Amino acid sequence: MMGKVLAAPVPRAEWAPLPRPGCRGVEFKVLLQQPALVIAMLRFGPHSTIDEHAAAFAVDVICLDGAGTVSVGGEVAPLRAGESVHWPASRPHCLWTDDSTMTTLMVEHRAN
């Protein structure tokens, strides 16, 4: 016996300002939210930033469009469309743009 396939709305389908102190010019939408996994998109305007902070879980960041700069544990590198970076749990990280814009896919691995 097969059950019905039901499409469900995503948790936050519309772009909204990222509600984090220290963030500037960053919008987000949440595509999937489960206890062990969160997938969200972030959209950076020119001269936008997510402040340096550490998370209790690992995060993979995939740059979908544009370019910016990433810092992980004090090491700084460019991040361009088609590239990804891993933020280990408990390591300070930061992401920002200068004159460019950037769209990223964020995959939060919240399982312990």
C-alpha cells in the first residue's frame, strides 16, 4: 500500500533580513529545518557581513553565485561561485562581501 505524496511548504520561503546582531546587508530563507539538519540560502549585498562567531555545530557553505571572503579560525580566503568551505564546530568564522554580491547555500549539521 502506498501513501500519498504531499508537498509541504518550506519553513521560510521569502527573503528576510538575517536577525543576528553584527550582521549587515544579509538576507536569508530557510529551505529545510530538521532536528539534525538545516539548509538555508543567504544573499549578501555589496559590503555585507556576518560577524565573526562560532557555532556548536559544523556548517558547509556553498557559494552559488557571486563572490566574497571567508575567515575560519583566523585564516582568510576568497570564496567564489562553484566553491565551498567547511566551518568546523566551535571554530570562529566570518563571511563577507566587498564590492560584489554573493548567494550561498548553508548546510548546518546539527547532529551531535
